[in-house]
Amino acid sequence: MLTTQEQIRYQRHLILPEIGVEGQLKLKAAKVLIIGAGGLGCPLLQYLTAAGVGHITIMDGDIVEESNLQRQILYAPSNVGLSKAIVASQKAKAINPLVNVTHINAFITPGNALSVIEQYDIVVDGSDNFTARYLVNDACVIKNKPLVFGSIYKFEGQVSVFNFQNGPTYRCIFPEPPGDDDMPNCAEIGVVATLPGIVGTILANEVVKIITGQKGILSGKLLVIDVTSMHFQVYHFQANPLNKTITALHSKPTHAAEKNYYIDLNTLLELLAYKELQLIDVREADEHHEKNIGGLNIPLNKLEDSYKNLNPASLTVVYCAAGQRSKKAAQFLLGKGFKEIYSLEKGINGYNI
């Protein structure tokens, strides 16, 4: 139920047929985690708080610096040297005392990501580095949480929604992290003061849409904004089933294929419909003849002589009867420079084929 005070405060929402009382109650019950209390986190936190999202946590281990004040609009000169997460949560509570705003004064890490993220309905990534972005994405995949993503660069902003209703993930559009030399942040390349406000507000809008069940979610779509020309472009991309197979977090961003050597049969069948791949049966010829799911037949003991005829740059899946020989084959091919290599978990005898 909405209290009388809430009915008055959220009246402009309540008269919208697309939100109404039902939508406002959904907002009130929602739990949202905001990662990053910087340029994007500031407007995002303000609008979600004002909109009546009932449970919001802001997570950041950084402190306010003088150079932040140009664009991180929650902070004042008197806040310099203080914890961003603490100051941001205090100011958000002042904006709307009807919602529960908490803080985590720490950075997201492989050690805390899963335990933190599992507590929330939606995660919003406003971090400013690729290590955090891949980490947050992978944790959301493991915990099956929708991820609202934003980034800023000079005069350009990006917004998308990942892992929403089995939709694409961050890795589906950005499969591999850039090299260390290609990882600039706004401290190194600059950002116009107004851009975080524009992108942060759009992030908040996507969160409200998801919670209230609106259409047009930016899932499978990357919105790119150029504030110099005021050009808005939407790029569409598809889900790669392999990016749903992540099972563990790493301290440095790596390719999804490096995280998990195994693939189940359903994911393999999705992949066969999605893209071309090298499928290899590493059992003996008589086993392959009796039952198989297609692909080349290269017995494990002949793989060392035959692997040079394969394409190391192509997505490769190997299988056997129970998964042991294919695991050895995958490890062997990885050692020979194959980039994307998976072993069929449990082998074909583990499925009703």
C-alpha cells in the first residue's frame, strides 16, 4: 500500500496509465544496486531516489576529490576527502526520506561481487574502468541479474541493458577486454561536465522501465550519444550463448572462453543455429559411427598429428563419450593457440541423444 504522503509525493506517476499505483508499488518494493558514485552514479541515484525506488544501495570505495566537482553534482567543496558512498547516500536520504538508501564503502571485487549482487533485483554499472565492467557483468550472469550499463568518453555516452530476460550480456557486444594501454579513464582523456547527467538520467529511466514493466528496454541494443552533434544512434546486437556459461570470477578481465572450458548440450545446439563452428568428436572411429552429433572425427590419440589442419581462430567444440577425453583435447588445443575451445560437459552419453 502507498501511504497518504507517498500518494501525494508520487502523484505525477500515479496519473500515468503506464505506471499508476501498481507501478509505484513495484518501484517501492524494488532493490537496486548502483556500482560507482561518480559522474553517472550521482544523477542516477538522485532520480531513482526521487522516483521512489524503495531500496537503493550505492557502492564505491573512492573519496571525493576537487576534480570531481566539475561533473559529480551530488558533492560540494566541503565533501572533498570524504567517502563518496557515504556522502551520496546521506544526500539521497535528504532528497527522499521515504526510501531506504544504504551505502557500501568499498570497491567491487571478485571476492565480494557475488555476495553483494545476489541481494538486488537490478544492478546498475556506473564504473569507470573495464576491469569492473567485466567483473560486474560476469557476476550478474552467474547470479542471473539484469544489468543496466552506462559509460562516458569525452563527448560520447553509451547505454545498454544486459542479461535481461535471457538477453545478451556485456560480452556479447564487447567480447574481449582491451589491452592495458587502451584503457583510458576520464582522468586521462577528460569528459564534458554535462555528459554524465544526460547518460545517468537515461540509466535511471531504463531502471524505472524495467521495474514497472515498460516496453522498449535497451536489451540487445546499444544507445550511443554524441552530445556535440546531438546525434543518438542505436546499434543492435545478438546474444552469444557461450557468454552465459561463465561460472567463476577472475581478478583481471579475460575472455569468456578462458573462464570455462565446458559447454552443455543445449548451449551447443543454440550455437550450431547461431554461428559456424568446428565440432570435433575425439572418440574412436567405431564409437563415432555408432552414435554422434556430427562434426569431424579425430580420435584423441591422433589429434597431435591432425590439429594443424584445423582453424585455431574458429570457435571449436570437442566431445567424447563422458567428457574426459574431450577435456584433454580442449586443454591440448588451448596450448596450441586455439582461442575459443569448449568441451561438451558429460559427453554425449550424458544426454538422451
